[in-house]
Amino acid sequence: MFVGRWLTNILVAMRILHIVTAFPRQPNDPIAPWLVDLLRRLQERGHEVEVLASSYRGLGDQTYGTLPVHRFRYFPARWERLTHEETAPDRMRRSPLYAIMPLFFLAAGMRRAWQLARRTRYDIIHVHWPMPMALLGWAAQRARSTPMVTTFYGIELRWVQSRLPFLRWLVRWAARASAQAVAISTYTARELRKFIDVPIEVIPYTADLAAPALAERPRSRPEPSILFVGRLIERKGVAHLIRALGALRRETPARLVVIGEGPERPRLEHLAREVGVAEHVEFRGRVSDDALRHAYATADVFVLPSVLDSRQDTEGLGVVLLEAMNYSVPVIASDIGGITDIVQHDRTGLLVPPGNEVALAAALSRVLTDPVLSRTLGDAGRQRLRDTFSWSHIVDRWEEVYARARAAFER
């Protein structure tokens, strides 16, 4: 502990360049809000933080709140959509034009990273999603010797494992070239170790911990409310939740609120009609921050029914679980991926086998029919959030990583 505090104390006005694939384009843009929170909190600690991200349809350099954002152009504006709206691999799979665009993307990004590092002396180059963004970090290092820290989120590792095995060398090189490799969960750390055995720190991200209005939640009503929040894609497993609702309602009245958009929505709406629960499932789409807070505050249980999808992708962490825990909402989630770093079965929530609709319905019935269990899980979840996933704790750990990386680099 003393060493950690000493390392933190020597971090005075550190200048850090964060390299990311995509970054919010305007206020309320839903891209990586937890990353924006991290960068703002680093600024509040006195660090100078800048961002290098790709452009979107010609978007140039800007200031996002208090964060300077450098954008690199890589294609004519009309087609400059490889990132932001959906993942690059999905876009590449559907279009020959986008299939070749990563070459232009990387060349332009590396050039801009080199220019920035030549112009400005950074103390740390922090690369997010190192496959392939570590190449931009390498270009910055070529311009001026600087330690590189990498954060692996898991999805890039699973892409390489399932669809891009010829790029395994890039993952190994990125981890080896890092002054410190970091994973967002123990699951992601295990995935990275399938490529290379290097020291890996596990530092999660978290939710905004603004004090919620806990008293707003009704404790009894004719139909308890089940809440899901997230992008409507296969790996979120919402289809299994809808089928579980059908089984649950044979004995226990309940309604499901689904917040989020995505390509699976039409299929899920059809499934709700097919299962016979359409009147009890409300698809709200994307909502305002106030509406989201109200949904959490009035939910009786939150569910994240994630599965391993057809691309072998699953949940790297599950930050929406932390958002629900912040409101003392009891949570139920699949026993998969990084979720197990958050939910401790029968202590801070319930875990069920992924895709097992019978087990999910049974877990829902337990929580919705046992007020003592519901309150116990909700309170324990909120306490775990405060103890393990507070922003102050997470920022402390990042400062220690940066300090060690710089100290080792300067020896």
C-alpha cells in the first residue's frame, strides 16, 4: 500500500495520449461513456489527457467537454464510417469497400500518431483495443520514446481467435511491446494468456456512481418489473429472457422492460408475440439519461442473460450490472465471461447457465417472490460496487500502472 501511494504521489501533471478506435462525436453520443468518465477523472487528478481517434464522415479535431480529441481522416467523408456506428468487422464483412478500408485506416492513424508524438512529449501512450490500435502506439513510440500501456477488452481477442487467426502475432507483439498489459476482467486476462504469457493487470471500468433516488422503487404492485439494458445483439441473450418470461408468467406475474436498440429488435418483437408475452414486454429503444435512471430506480430485478454468440463473442465485463447495483436492484446474469468478476452467486446476485431458460425463469421466480432475498442481494450488490468498483479505486490503480510504466522506462 505504501508503494502504491508513493507511486501515485510522483504523478504530477502527467501527459497521457489515449489511442482509441472511436470516441463520442457530440454530447450524449453513446460510445464508451465509461471511457469518457475515466479520462475526465484523470483530468480531475491533474493529468493532461488527450485522445487520438478516427474521424467519422469528415469530422475533424474537436474538444469533447474538456477533452482535446485529435481525429485522423482516412477516406473520403462519404464513406468514412468504418467505426462508430457498428464494429469494423461487421462493416467489413458486408462490403468489399470496407474490407480494404482498414489499410487506409491504419496508415492514416499511424501517421497522425507519429505527428502528435513528434509535436508533444507524452509521458504515457495508452492504447485501447490494441488489435490493431497498438500499431498507432508503435508509430507514436517511433516518433519519441515513450512507454506504451495497453488495455484489452476481450472482443478483439475473440475476433482473432475465431475469424482472424493470422493476426495472432499482432496480439502477442502488442502485449510484449507494452510496458504494462491490462485486461478489463479476469476472463479477458485468461483469453490474453492463450496468446502469450506476460504479466497482466486486471482493472475493470465501472458505472457512474452518482447517488440514485432509491426510494422511488415501488415495493409491491400487480406486475413486478424485470429490466434489461443493452444493445440488442445476439450475445446479449435477450431471446432467452423473453422465453424465460413466458415460462415465469405461468406462475408469477411480471413484465419486461427492454431498453436499447440493435439489429435483433425486430426478431425479438416477433418472438415476444410468438411466446405470447407481447403485451408484457415493452421495447423502449434508446432513452434519455433521466429515463434510464428512472427505469433502474423502479425495476424489481435486472437481468443480463448473455451467451456465447455465433462469432464466439460474449460479455467482457457487464457494466450495466454495476449500474443496476448502484440502485440496489438485485441482479441475475449468465455465468459467463467477465460477468463473474461482478456477480458472486447467492451473495451479490444470482448466476445461471447461459442460454438455460428454465434456470433463468427459476432465478426470476426466486427474486420476485422472496422480498428478503431481493433486498439482501440488492444491498450486497451495492456494497460490492462501493468496495471494488468505485471510480476512485479504479483511477488509483491506473495512476499506479502509469507510474510503474514510466519509472521502469526511465531506468
